[in-house]
Amino acid sequence: MHKNRICPICGSQERELIFEQNFAEIPGVTFLKGYDVVKCGTCGFYYADGIPEQHSFDAYYKDQSKYEDIVDTLSDANRIRFGQSLAFILDHVSKQGMNFQKMKIADIGCATGDFLRFLKEKGYCDLTGIDPSPACVNFLRTCGLTAKQAVVNELNGEERFDLIRLNMVLEHVVDLNGFMEHIKQELLPGGYLYVSVPYAEGFSQVDNCPFQEFSVEHINYFSAQSLRNFMNKYSFRLIGYNAVTDRASSQMEALFVLDDSSVALGSIEKDTSADGQMQEYLRKCKNLEQEVNKKLDQLAQSQEPVIVWGVGTHTLRQLVAGNLAKCNIQMFVDANPHYQNTKYQGIPVCSPKEINSGERIIVSSWHAQDAIIYYGREQLGLKNEFITLYDR
Ligand SMILES: [Zn+2]
């Protein structure tokens, strides 16, 4: 356990407590009891302190990946998103006089390899996917892609690439420095690194559950400057950057080039760019959580037997920090098979297919609220009444 995780960017032990996140421990769902969100007193980076070591996370992503949902065809939304991402890369790479079509490309933490499949359709050939999940790797192989099952610290630079993509990966990594040492070994001299991460400057503008950005998986909260500070340490020079913030998500993508010759790299600039947004985000989450607790309080008072659908971050937090814990819960359900066949305080966690009684169902998620109701009513034909916690 990292009781005092030093700042992954500057190594400082100075920190300021920003928020205490707590989770119920449901065996097989999460191994985290929570953590402290802190701000580095030296460089200003926001990160989670009081978290388990990297190997616990490695085992979790290997055995409990929730990114194994295989969808054979790429959705239109993905095609649009990937097209924009590809245009962003092409624009910057071609300015450097490089031919992206001929590059050796690796997507690390690729899940079901949607982006690689998109590139393959576009005629790119030298594509490799690397992921800890055996199910994801098997699927990539059936798609005719080269795939390797590994966590990053198992990579040894055997094969090196012109471009590595790290899409929504760095926010999950405890040992960021060990991780980057390995990533660097996997790149050819002058290679490119594409990174996308949640964008801390935009957290408060996204509609989501309270404190969802501090989830059971996200433990690093980058601003544009802190990402640059971190990459500078490893001689990655920023060549292009793009942040997208709207009500659905807040993300940034950035393209770096490995440039060991640059003397300007390695410097860390104190970062205050996300401070205002972070405070605003905490305020917004506290208000929203109060509203949710008011709704749950009525159910807690009546002690009506209920089913809770969803055992993600929202439920794990509510069970220790909200009024859900006071409700008369008969059963939890979750569609993710990795989360089923376990218990929390004697209450079973089951597949939604096992719902066979008429209790009302609390939809314990913001993001999946509509999808849960649709699935329950249309696919399972449930007649139970659904109780939603959010006006969307
Ligand atoms: Zn720092």
C-alpha cells in the first residue's frame, strides 16, 4: 500500500488533501477502499494517494477487465471519433515529414482494439495491440491483428515501434515512472507517443455521477501543463495538443515526439491551471450528491425492499458515503459477468437475468441510467418499476 505516494511528476512529498474518496469493498468488484485526492505542493499535479501497489492493479486489469465487451462492428460514433483522432495525428506527423501509412504502430491498453480495427480498414498494415486481458487479445487475433497479452512492465523493448498510442491509460497507472521507462524502450529513436487522458480543466463541465472522476480506476488527474511536465521528464517534446470538453466528457489528446537531444526538456513548471476547475467540480459534486441522498432518504425511511442495479463507482461510494447503505437492499445486479456471484454484507450480486421478483429497482448510475432501463424493459421484459436518481 502506498500510504504516502510521492508526486509521480516531481517526486515531492508536499501535498494538500483535496478530497477523501471512499468505496465499499465488494469482493471481486474492487480492491480499493478509497483514496485521498491530493494536490502536489511543489508542481501542482493532482493524484490519488493511499492506494495499493501497481501489481494489485495489474492483476485487476488482467482478471477483471471491464473493457472486454466485444462488438464486431465499429459504431458510427467511434468512426467519427477515430477519424478525428487520426486526422489529428496525420496533421502533426506529416508536418514532420513522416509517412504515417508506413509506420509501425502499437496501441497499448487497446482493449478490444477498436482503433486498430479502424486503422486496418483504412489500409494501415503494421499494427500491434497490447493489453493485459486475455479475452481482448484473443479477439484481436481473430480480427487478423498482431496482439500481445502483457502489462507494460512486462515489455522489454524486444520489438520497437514508430508510434505508440496510449488511449485513456495513464490515468490508471500507479507507477507512472516505471511505466514510462518501459514505454520509452518500446519506441524507436524519434518515435511518436499519442496520449489521451481525462482533462482536469474540464471536470466541472461534464454531467456525471458525483465524484465519478475519482473512480475506482482513475488515480491520476492531468491538466495540459501537468501532462507536459510529466512527458518532459522522459524527453518527449509536445508537438500537438487538443482538448475537448462538453457535457458528455472532458478529454485531451496530445502528440509527443521522443527527442533526447533537446536541452529545454526536463524542466517542470508549477501548474495552477486546474485549481479553479477542481474546486468548482468538488462544489458541483457535493450539491448533486445531496440531491441524490434526499431521494434515497425516502426509500431508507420506508424500508421498502429494493433491488440495486449497478455496482460501479457510484454504488461503491453510495454504500459508504451516502444513503443507499440505509436502504433495504434485497439484491444487487450488474451486467458485467466479472461482478456477479459475489456478496456484499450478505446481499448477493447477481446477473440482471436473475431478477424475478417485483421489487422496485434503483438505477445506481448516471452514465448507464438510460441503457439499464432500456435493457431491463426491452431485452429482459421486466415489469418492475425503475427508480432513477438523476434528471438527464
Ligand atoms: Zn509534484
